[in-house]
Amino acid sequence: TVVVFASTCDFVGTNQDRGQPNLEVFVYQRATGSVTQLTHTIRDFNHTPSIDRSGRRIAFGSDRDIHRGGNLDENSEIFLAVLDE
């Protein structure tokens, strides 16, 4: 019922990094036909999203300093997002 994917496309109007689009993580809800942008970064690379069987937990890689000060060297690290029910 839920699909998660990474894309440089601007599905919802919020992936507008000037010069080059970001690789952002999106969530598609089949029941409503809605697309939500999960990550919002500038000049960064969010990649390889994977969702668990419940459709609530999404793990993905990113070279972004998502937790402000936790990834200053911009290594690709794994992050976890939890969707509301």
C-alpha cells in the first residue's frame, strides 16, 4: 500500500535546488494516490530507501547533515524515518 523511492524529479514542487535537482526520498500512498517528499536537502544525495512490512519505517542513506552537527564530513550514513499511522 506504500511505495518509497528516490528521485531527482520534482513531484510535489519542493525539489527545486537551483543548478541541479537533489536526489530526494519520496513516499507514494496507493490508497490516496498521494506523493509526499520525505527528505528536503540542498545539493545532497539521499538514496536507497527501504520500507518495512508495516509501511511505517523507512531506512535510507544520505550524505546530508540531517541531525545538524552529526555528519559534518558528509559521509553517506543510514537514517530512519517513521511515518504517522
